[in-house]
Amino acid sequence: MIPNLTLPLKFVHLATMQAQVTQIINFGISPLGNRLDVIFEGDLTGEVITGKLKGVDYFALRPDGIGQVDVRGSILTNDEAVISVWISGYVIGSKFIDTNLKFVTGDDRYKWLNEKIVIGTGRGLPEGYVGLPERFEMEYYYAE
């Protein structure tokens, strides 16, 4: 048993994201599956973070039909902080599952995010190119 470990973790809502796919670059079938760059931008709204997120998902649709998410992005908050974000996880159909986020920022107001466990869940609407969504909605939560 780990001393001083409190379970279960409590998760607090961080933000909601509404994002639009702006471009898809298809690299074709690779050893990882069908490799695509999915470029997107969206709005983050919440009590903790409000702003814009722009990024690229270095997405792979694996031979087993599961999509592997590998996003690198930048958040510009409404109070002008800049936060780097890495999002990884899996997509089954239009549902996003097992998504986790890592943040990096030097802004004192948001440095606490650098060490937080953050998870996300959401869905794509509607399906477009190669079954990928044209836009998507995500809910993000951090462990307290």
C-alpha cells in the first residue's frame, strides 16, 4: 500500500471544447495504419480555462479499426496566457475514449496545470473524410 494515497480521485471540470477540423492531410497506409494530420481549431470554455486551442492531431487509424490520437497544440487563454498541450488517447467510431492531456506553461496563473492529471471524453459530429469527424466536442477534467 502506498502511504498518504487518497482514493478515489475527485475530478473537477476544466473546460469544454468545441472544435472544427480545418484541414486533413492523408499520408496513406503506413506500418501504423492510415496516417493523417488532422488540423483543427476550437473554443475552450469553462470556469478554469477559456480561450482558443489550435493544433494538429498526428492521427493513425490502426488496422484493428481503433484510432490513435496524438495531438500537439497551443492554447491562448482569454487572459492572454499561452499553454502548450499534448493530448493522447484512442477513438472508437465517433467516440473518444482514454484521452489524457499534458500541459506546459510558464505562466504563473496556470503553472499548476503542468503537474495535473487531466482526462477528456467527447464525440465527433458528423463523420466526414475517411470516417473522421468534421467537428468535435470534448469535456476535460483534472484530478484534484
